[in-house]
Amino acid sequence: MTATNTLDIRDNRTGKSYTVPITDGTIRAADLRQVRVDDADFGMMSYDPAFMNTASCRSAITFIDGDVGILRYRGYPIEQLAEQASFLEVAYLLRHGELPTQSQYDSWVHDITFHTYVHENIKHFLEGFRYDAHPMSMLASSVAALSAFYPEAKHITDDQSRYVSIIRLLAKLPTLAAFCYRHSKGLPFVYPDNDLLYCENYLSMIARMSEPKYEAHPAFVKAIEVLFILHADHEQNCSTSAVRAVGSSHVDPFSAVAAGITALYGPLHGGANEQVLRMIESIGHPKNVGAFIDEVKDGKGQRLMGFGHRVYKSYDPRARIVKQLAYDVFKVTGMDKDLEIALELERIALADDYFVSRKLYPNVDFYTGLIYRAMKFPTDYFTVLFAVARTAGWLAQWEEMLLDKEQKIARPRQVYTGYEERPYTHQLDRSHRLKK
Ligand code: ACO
């Protein structure tokens, strides 16, 4: 071990020094355990609420350099994938590590297409929801329910079982997502049309009425394809960490992905796309943007939704692509009435010291809502579209975690701040309640 790849630690409590190895710019938190005051001491831990500075895994899937706005899947720049690849090609890339050859791609697409149908009982299950159930709640529960339909998915150490589960999840997510949409609208469920490609089929299940064959507008198919690629993975974000943590208990992947969907639902994560549109609608007019920004800065109102990111400290590269895509969709649908509000929000925020000094830039969710609304998706449905796409990343990350010999059940430590041991008291003696 050379002096250049180690870290010296001196414990001023004891005067002892320790040398710990540095690998890939990290030290192992477990190496801190040797730093102890005495034999009874548990050893030092690192304290890192919200994992601001802790790597929980080694991963070869997605690379982000947040300072300069770089995003790559398996080494391929997101800009090139969004322009040239299909979503299923990207899903293959994420899982297998390489872009597929023609025959690999054909069998991947074949297998996914073969599994698009869901058990009829799932329909009855969805029908149990009220008309105003949030589509993310419906999606999370129906994906969790799939685990009951495929008990063999528990065999997570079996390569073939994992493969079939991955195929089933990728295949059935659009079907379930479309069923959630149709249920909200009170429309009959549309079965998959396996003559169609992945995104076309999804749009068919969303929009088809009495026509024998649904043909989605090519601009909409392209928009969904690109948005799915942009959302397919984003390394160790909240929902992916949830999938990995839940999956680390060796539960089946349907249950683990359901956990990811619930994490994604939150307004600080994937739910932000819904909140961005609600915020833009509440602002109402570009002339109100200045006052709204002042409220955000005061901390009295809400945050500027669709702005800021834990990792990106410059423009989110996905946001740049989405902004251009919005114009392509508006060419078909007509200009969105609220685009001006979004542009004004971006213009003012990017020139304002509050946002500049905190490195707050538009994230992927800032413009997606306008595209989805232009395509007539209801606002509370936006995050479902995100979930369908992110399933590809969750599954790749889940399998990488399972095959990583260093991984064990996820189980963080805590710093206990509560009482020392104290005796149980009977109700009548609980005077501390009266003191409050
Ligand atoms: N609007 C106003 N102020 C903000 C915003 C925002 N959107 N985001 C962060 N800040 C401020 C915080 O108030 C804080 O200011 P302070 O230092 O004066 O206290 C500072 O910037 C740092 O913010 P943190 O909350 O510490 O940053 P963190 O990395 O924890 O949060 C997050 C990242 C959750 C994305 C945050 O920026 C946010 O809430 N954004 C709005 C919601 C959103 O768009 N989420 C989608 C993220 S992308 C995705 O998940 C797909």
C-alpha cells in the first residue's frame, strides 16, 4: 500500500493513528470500526443522513457527472441514445451491458411482446379501485399483486427465473399502466396489440376506441420513445435505492419494483412532473412569475418544482432534450398555452442569485408535464409514464445488486438519541404526561 492511496486517521481521543486504504476515491466505512476508544466501544461509524456522501454500491450501469451535466448508460451518452436508439434497445443495454446485435434484439423484443398480456383477474382487481384513485397507487398495487400471480419469481438465484421476471415486468408495465388510465377514465380496457412495437402498443392501449387498429401519431410515438429512454435509469436515486434495499431482502422482483414505484410517486422525486404542471397552472400568466419566484425565495410558498437536483449542479442534460422535444410535439398539437410561463420561470430563475448560488437548474421534470398534457395525458398520470420507463433501470440495478458478492441485506446503522434504560410505569403513575 503506497502513501498515495491511503488515508491516515488520528483519533485525538486516544492519540492512536490508523491507515485505511482508498479505492476509487472512497474509504470503506467498515474500516472506521477499528477506531475505538476501548474494547467495549462498538467502533466509529460515519453519519450520513439522506446518503449525501455515501456510495452504497459499485455499479457499472449509469454514469453521471453532475457538475458538468453528463449522463451515460453503459458508457453511451444519453444524447446519442435518445436520438438513435429505441427504448427496448436501451432496456437491453442497461441489463446486459452491451447494445444488442440484430438477433439478440429480435429475441429480446419477441420475448417481451410474448408477455404483454396480464391475467384476467388483474382486471377485476383494478376494477375495485374508485374512479378517482391516483394512477400511481393503482400501478404500485397492481405490480405488487403480480408477485401473487408468479410465485416462481421467488427463485431469484436462478438465472432463467430472473430473466423471465425481467421480461414479464418490462412487458406488463405498459399494459398495467394503460389499464390504470382506462379505469380512471371509465373506459373499457384495451388488450395489447402484439403486432405493434412497444411504445405504439402502449399508446394503442391508452387511446384505442372502436377502430380495429390504432395508429398513433409518429410524433407522439417518437416523444414517448425518447422520454422513456431519458427516464430509463439514473443510478442510485431514491426509487432505485428503494428497489435495491427491498430486493436485498431477497424478495421477488415484482415486490421490489412495486417499492420503487411508491418511492417514485413522491413529489420530490418522480411526482415532481405532476407538481410542475400544477404549479404552472396556479401561476396562471407569465406576468405572475416574478411574484411567484419571490415567494419561493422567501421560503413561504412551495419550491420551484422541476428545479434542483441532488446530483446535477448544472443543467440536467435530459431537460435540454425534453425542451427540444416539447417543440416537436407542439408542432403537432399547437403551442401550449403555458409554455410561456415555463420559459419565463426558467429565464428568471437562471438569472437570479438565489438559484444560481445554489446551482439550481431545470431537471428532467420541468418540461415533461407540458408534453404529456399536450398529448392529453391527465396530470395525475404523468408519473406513471416515468414508472414504466424506469422499470428498465430498476431491473438492471436489482439484478446487478443480486449478483454483487459484496452486497448483503441493506441495513443502515443509527445514532441512538433516545432514553437510557428506564423501568415501565403504570398508567396512573405517568406524571410526565401531565407536565406537557
Ligand atoms: N426551489 C427552491 N429552492 C430550492 C429548490 C427548489 N426547487 N431545490 C433546492 N432548493 C434550495 C433549498 O431550499 C436549499 O436552500 P438553503 O441552502 O438555503 O437551505 C438548497 O437549495 C439545497 O437544497 P436541498 O434540499 O438541500 O437539496 P437536495 O439535494 O436535498 O434536494 C431536490 C434535491 C429534492 C430535487 C430539490 O432540489 C427539490 O426539492 N426540487 C424540487 C422537486 C423536484 O423537482 N424534484 C425532482 C427531482 S428530479 C427526479 O427525481 C426525477
